[in-house]
Amino acid sequence: MRWLPAILLLGSTVACEPPPDVEPLACRKAAPGEADLGAGDLAAGFIPLEDGEDIPVIFGPQGMHMIVVSIQVRDLEAAEVGTMGNHVQVAIREQGEVVGGTVIDMEPLTSAEVSEFLGLRAVFTVAEIQDVIGKVIEVEGIVRDGCGRELETARWLTLVE
């Protein structure tokens, strides 16, 4: 039964979200932006990742195993204050089954036409970590822009200690 709290946590982190209380903005840009998944955090910045690369599993300060990823978006239709916000979701899948992730509303770091959501901690929940170390997993990132469009990106990565 050790994993029961983890299942409950997973349900609260990567489950379908209810519709926002605030209506999305009218889109100002005709086309949605493009998202890319990478590594990195506030100190290192965005580090691009390619399919097949290694990503380290860390043991976080709250006592859970996690990976740290970042999402970079070009031409983001940014949310404005008082609107539905930029909703960011990361899902970790092993053989199609969700084994972890995170959901957060956050403001990106922005320079010119590039916006970055850095240092997203995607927590492992259901999986026993020993069962996924060394395996190729799918890491998917989704950013909902200011007018409600979802920008998706994914990489196949190998988990390493």
C-alpha cells in the first residue's frame, strides 16, 4: 500500500483539469507557437534534448524521485494578468502508462519571441523507481497559451541515476 498516496498525488498532478474559471483571451496571433522539451533550470537556462538522451533522476528535498525538465516556446500567446494564465503540464510515461509528472500555472521567462518555463520538477509517483532506471521513457510537455491553445512537445529519454 506504499504506492496509494502516490496514486492520489498523481491524480492531483496529471489528471484532467477542470475548465478554468476565467475565459481565455481572443487569440492575437493566427498560429499557435511551437514548443520544445529540454533540460535545465534557472541557473543553467534551457538545454535542448534529443530523443534517446540520458536524463538524471534526482532525489528531491521533499523525499521523492524526480527529473527536472524545461519547456521552450517560440511565439507564445502569453497570458495576461487576470486571465486564465499559462498552464504547464509534464507527464512521464513508461510503456504508455503515466508514472509521474507535474502540473503548474506559471509565468515564463521571456526574451524576444522565445519564452521558457525552466526547472519543472516532474515527480515519479506510481512506479517503483528501480523498475524504470535505465529504461527509455516518454516525457511529454504541454503549455496552454493565453487563448487556450495547447502546445505539445515530447522526447524519448533514458532515465539514469
